[in-house]
Amino acid sequence: MASSDGFPASFYGEPGVLGMLSNGISAFLVLLQNFHTAHTGSAPAGVENILAGVHLILIGGETAIAGLVPYILLSFLLAFCSATVNYIMPFVFGAITATLVFEAVGLVASSWALVVSGVLELLILIFAIYGSAALLVKGLTQRLVLKGFGTPLFNVLLLGTTNSGSAQKIGQEKKKNTKYAEPMALGCFCDTVAPFIFAFYSFGYIKYFGVGVAWVSIITVAQLFSSYYAHLRQDCYHTTKFGLHATYWLIKAWDEFVLSALVLEDGKVASGREAMVGNWFFVMAGVVLCVGSLNTDVLELIHNLLFVLLTLSTIPQIALHGYYIFFGVACSLFTAVSLYCTFSRLINTIAEKSLIPVGPQPISSEMLKKALMCCRAKQGDQEVLPQTDQGSDALFYIANGVAALSALHARSSSLNPAFLHLTVPWVLISGAIIQAYVSRLQVTGGGRFGSVIPTIYVAVWATWTWFRFSGNLLQLSAEAAYGFTAGAIALLVINAFLMLIAAYRNLVLLLLTSVMEVVLVCFLLSTLQRLPYELEIAMLALFSIICIYGVLASLVNCIFSQRLLPMGPPLIKEKVRRESFPELPCPVAYSRLTSSLMKIAGLLEEGGVCGIPTDTVYALAASCKNPRAIENIYNIKDRPAEKPVCICISNVEQLVAAKPPFSPLLWEFMRNVYPGGISCIVSKGDWLFNLGVGPAYDRVGTEDSIMIRVPDHTVTSHLCNLTGPLAITSANPSGEPDSTHHTMVINRLGHKLQGVLCDGDSNEVVASTVVNCLKIDEGTITIVREGCVPAVKVHQIFERVKSTMV
């Protein structure tokens, strides 16, 4: 591994190389296929067509056009947005856009469209070869050698910040977890493709949904990735939203596929559909999302309201002659708003400001919190969310609620083969497939019992589907039914242990597992042909009601990180044995406590070296009042003497008070990048004594220059206010990876430190970006080290600042 002072690409490689090569190889295979088809007049079949790539395996008649149109729109959006990053990718996405257009034309027109498409794919191949070479050389040489990356065609998206105040406001916005990309644009794009295909199908352009179900299933996987990335960012709202939408699209796709494939009398199909009630849970869950989006913006609220309309349009009790018209119109409206959401989220994410209007926040956070906890307002109870709660809990209740309500049916429905066929995807997808995904989220959430409950419930609903629905269709023998009897008994025993686990969590989960115990008793009786249908209907309905409350409470509580809606206390509370913790090699303090901050400040004042959090990775800090402490940093890290350390201050106004001889251009540039993950190298001078560096003048920076950091981190800022300027460097042994958690600092360097200020996970996984500003008055800056802030963005900010100074 490279050191923290090296190029950050050494930690991850250049993923763009693989992406560009993948596009090039796919384009090459497709152009060979298109030229062959245009020359011979015979369409490829079998392996020849499979080699063309996943996106063209699915091309087939009208369904292909329904799927290609939204991809064409997205490629156009990406072509526009990528022009703000470099001038290679706009041509790549532009060629992809035109290629998809002619691929769609080629489905209904003559072979000339395939020839044009092949020429465009040849251009994609050329751009892919050059782009991958440029990125590969950049990763190896740690600088831009080949042109095309690093300089955008235009930086319109970064315009609009006319003063330093507004630029500073951007850096002060509350961040999620910036180690992971924002998933909103991808999730909204998935909400564009799926309803577009359903709209084509609803209006009669597609007669059979066999190809459509493959398109929608792939889109669902992409939307689950959006949900997963939101989970990694600790964004429970989008984790739930995209997970719910993915569940809905996947179930509806297979539902329509089964419906289009059934060869039964229309009367049986109609009566089978009317007996299904699982869709009502999606309606209620959509309303819950509307409540959660009241804390965001108007566009998000409109998107969720249209999703509620969409779920209402697919209620099976609507007659078939009006069902598809209503569904098609709802899908069309939802597609239009989702496309606008994709465009706005993508551009606003790149620009890091609201360039595309999304509307104000419908209701202030305080008003919403007061409304939600009105029953507890008199007590003034604002309990902090317990550690046992996870961002995926709402999705857990959604998956089980849909499965339970879909499994609910009367005795007569079990004799209708249409009902049995149509119910299988509703119970199996939500209860088993999506719940398996929830199980994965629970593992990454770090809860005490991990994914035990959702994993067991995957088996419950899969077994339920196999015996109660598929079993009736397959007419299982009595001997096979006895096998399910043994399985039901085993699940009853296991669920009893799950009730014990739920007692450690909250009352709602305990009630849910208790009702599940009765449901499993009904399942056991059904294997013995002794099922009391009335009891099962009541229990499944109660189970669904508990789930919808669990969705609402879990989502709202997680969004506000407070217990606004009661989930009930744990009936069993674990007693923590303090004496069981191992003795730490150095004193530790926790950033949430003022007394802890003062403790670390006192250790620094006394000449100690401490590990502290920053807005990037953890750092070693020493007070500039103690030159010997700065020398100790070199010994602690085994850092070469020729590598200087930088100074850290709390805000730019401290620099202003020191009156350094900076040019107006440098001042404006620093006001635009501070506070944040950028370090500026400037000329050294006597002004450092005014800043408070004093005795450490010869121990920081080089003979002629000094690097200055102003972290966008409240804890670090307060610490600098208490101690004055600090000399800092990354908290890792020289030549090893950066420390991204306080435990890494303690384990690796704790025995050499006087203290560590603990703040959990760092905001980034690489250090700050270092910018040499010594020649800024000549109109140039140099990226010494690319860190958490991309070099492209630094140059864009600099160009914008220069343009405002003219």
C-alpha cells in the first residue's frame, strides 16, 4: 500500500479503465454483429447474439423499444453532465445515445440503421481505447499525461456561486457518508425504465410480457444496488424507498408475466385476481413514504404521491377493462416525474447545489417532529434512537407485511388455480428474495443479532409458498405433506428463540414474532389438513397491521435519529460488564463530550501528541507552542525528516487576523475551498508569528512554504480554538494506509501517544487534496496530491474564481 502522502489511486486503482474497456469490448462485438446482419440479411441467433452483450440479449420487438427509449434519454443526460468533468466522456455518451437511437430504428426499419449504428460503435471503441489508456497512464504516473481527462468542456454547473459566503455554505451543509456515491439518480432512473415498459404493455403495444419481465428484473437489481448504497451512506429513507420500489416492480413484472402466460378461463383468472389483497400493503407503504418525504423537498413528495397513485392503479379488485388504462396512465405520469428526478438529482449532485429546481421543504423538521410525537409532547420525551435500531428495519417490515397480506386468502381461493399461480410471486419475492437482501443489510448494520430474524423468515415464507400454493398446483402426496409437518415443527421451535431475541430489541418486534408463532401453528395444522381458515386470516391480517406500523415508526425514527413514535422498550436489557474491556494503551476521550475535548486540549498544551479526527482521515496533532512535540511526531510515525507537516486552524478569519501578504486571488480561492478537504501550500513569512505558530516556525513546513488546513469538522475546529494552531499529519505509520477509525489509531500508535480523541468512522478514506498555490498569481496551481477532493473539481473552482476576479 502507498503512504498517505502518495497518490490516492494506489488505494483503489483506476476503475474507469475497466469501465471504458468493457464499453469498448461490448461495442466491438455489437458492431461485428450489426455489420454481419446488414451484409447477409440474416439475424444472429444463439451464441452469436449472446456475445453482443447483456443489453442486446433482451432486444426483441416492441419490448426492446420500450426498454431502449429510457436508456437513450439517460445517455443524453450523461453526455451533458459528463461535459462538466472532461471532454472525452461527452463524446462517448453522445455516441452511445446515437447508437441506441439507431438500434431502436433498426428494429423497425431496414438494415441501413444497423450500418450507422455499427459506425457509431466503432467510434465508441476508439474513444474507449484512448480513454482507458489515458486513465491507466494517469494511475501509473500519478499525473495527467494524455489529454482529455482533468479539463471539462465547460463548468456551467459550478457557476452561480458569486461570493465566498455562498461557497462556504456548501461546505457547511450536513453530509451523509461521502465515502460512497449518491444513489438517488440511479434509483430514479430505475423508476423511469420500469414504468415505461409497463406503460407500453398496458396500452397494448406488448402482447406477451416474457421479455419485459427480464428487462424489469435487471432494472430491479440496479435499484437494489441504489438501496444498498443508500444503506452504506446511512441514509435510511432512500434505503427504504428504493427497496420498496424494487420489490414492487419485481413482483408486478412476474405477476404480469404469469398472467400473460396463464391458459385458463377468463372467469377463473378474474376471480383469482379479485381474491388477492397484497397490493394494499404497497398502497399503505407508499403513504408512509409520503410522510417521510415531508422532510425533504416538493419533488420528492410529488414522486411519492405518484407512487401511491401507481399502487392504487394496480389494485386487483379493479375490473380488467379499466385496470390497464388506469395503470398505463399512472405509469406514464410516474415515468415523466422519475425522468425529471433523475436529471435534477444527477446535476444537483455534480454541482453540489440546487441548480435544477426541486422545490422547498414542504414542512419544517420541527413541525413534523412535533406532529409525530404529539402524544408525548407533554412529557417532552425526545429519546435518542437506541443502537439496536438499524436503517434497514423499515424494509424488513415491508417485506414481511407484503408477504403476509399476499398469503391471506379464503378457503375457496385455494381451489382456484389462477389465484395459486398469481400468488406465488407475491409471497416468494417479498418474503424470500427481498428479505434475503434485507438479511444482507442487517449483517452490514452491525446489530447484535445480525440477520438472524430475516434469515429465518426467508425460510418461513419460501416454505409457505412451496407447500400452500405450489404444493396445491403440484398435488403433493400425503408423504410429502408429512415432510412439511416436520419442517413446520422445526420452524415453531426456532421462532420461539426468535421471540427471545426480539425481547432484547423492542415490543413491536416481540409482538410480530409472537403473532408469527400463531401463524406457524396454522401452517402446521394445514399440513395435517386441519387448518382453521378464520384464525389464519385474522393472524395474517394482524401480522400485516403490525408491519405497517413498524414501517412507519422505524422510518420516522431513523430519519430523525430520535424515538418519535414508540416501538416499546426491550423486555430484556443486557448488563454491560465494564471490567471485561481490555486496558487501552493510552488515554481515550470521546468527541461528543465537552470535557473530553478539554482533556485532549490539555494534553496538547502539556506537550503531548494525540490522535484526533478531521473531515478526512484521523491525524496526529501537536501544539505549535511545543516544538519538541512536533519532533516527536516524526519519531512516532517513523516519518522521514524531509517530509514537512502542515498546520491546522479553525477558520479563515484567523488567517485574516494574521495579515499575511496574500494576493486577492489567493484570498478568494482559499475562501472557496475552506473549510474542506483541501490543503493549500503558501509562502512562509513572519505573519505566522501573528497566527500563533511562534516557537514551531522552524518545525512546520519547509524553509519557504507552509501547508494550511482548515477542516470542515466541528470537533477539530473547536479543538483548534482551544489550543491555537496545531501541527498535524496523518495518523499512520509512515508507508501504511490512513487510519479511518479511532481503533486503528489506538491499535497502531496508541502505545506512543498521550491520548486519542475518538469519533468513530472517518468521513473519508483518503487524506486531503494538496494544492500548491505558490504560483497562483501567475494564473497556475499545481495538484501535489489528489485526495478526497478530485483534482478536476479543484481546477474548476480555481477557474471560476479567476473568472470572477477579472
